[in-house]
Amino acid sequence: MKQILPLLTLMLLFACNKDPEVIKGPDPLPATLEEQLRGNWGVDYAHYSYDIQFDLGLPIPIVIAASNQAQNPQGGLEVFSSMGTLDYNLRFSFNLEIPMFPGGGLPLQVNMSGFGDYEILSNGDLLVRETNRNRRFKVLSHGPFHLTLSTVQTLNAPVLGEFDVDIIVHYAYEEEI
């Protein structure tokens, strides 16, 4: 039995080994954020959180807070480093749960998109200069095959008005542009 365990371990290791031809990326692998940004990225997952406070004239304010993974997020990110431009979009929906209103919550849609010149700031954040505004992305993690960014999106809900949603988006590398 003792002789079979090492053999099984080796067989398991070789069975789990991925064929290097299956995982392809740019050659040579980019080392810096600037080099790693170049390409086409697909949304792998998105996470959102919000904290809304409003006053109904009660002795204490009402607070609605939630944090959850977005279901079926769609979108992507294209970075054309030769032109210094970045194009992004993200879409997902969620239910805003309001404790005093029964009925499963208020459905809201996150639609975030933009295009503009980008700059990597000294603190590592990305600043995208769009026609009507600037959007800042905090770079949480990056590598040749992944990119995790966070930003804030303002939404408008009936009765509650405007509130900010913190969004974390994880992108997976798709192809070089």
C-alpha cells in the first residue's frame, strides 16, 4: 500500500497538469500594469455594496445596506495602449431590499459605460477622461491574465433618490488588441 500512494500522487499531479498550449497569452508576458492593460478583457464577476441612509421623520434614520455578488454580469474592457484609450461597459441588475415595503424589493439596473483617454496615476489608480466626466478606477489586483478594479456608480431609486453603489469588477484576459 505504501508503494501505491506515491504512484497515485504522481498520477494525480500529471492528470491535473494543464497543457501549456491551452493557456495562451501575450509573449513575452507583460510585467507592468501599463503593459498588462493592453488587450480585450471580459467580465468574470462583479460585486456590489451600498449603504443608504434616509430620514422619515422618525427619531432615528433608516439605513438600508447590502453587499452581494452580481448575478450574470455582462460587459468588458478594451484597452488600446497605443492610442492611450480605454472603453468599458458593465451591466447587471439587483433588487434593492426595503424593509418597510414588502414585495421582494425594488429592481434596479446598473449600466456603467464609457470611453476616453486613460492615465495611470501615481497611486496606481486608472483615470479615464471621458467627454462629460472623469471616472476613477482603483486597481485592486492585476496580472497578465486578470484585472480587478473598483469604482463608484451613482444610481437613482424612486422615493430614495440618488445613492452610491461601490462596485468591484474582476476581468479575465481574452485577447491582445
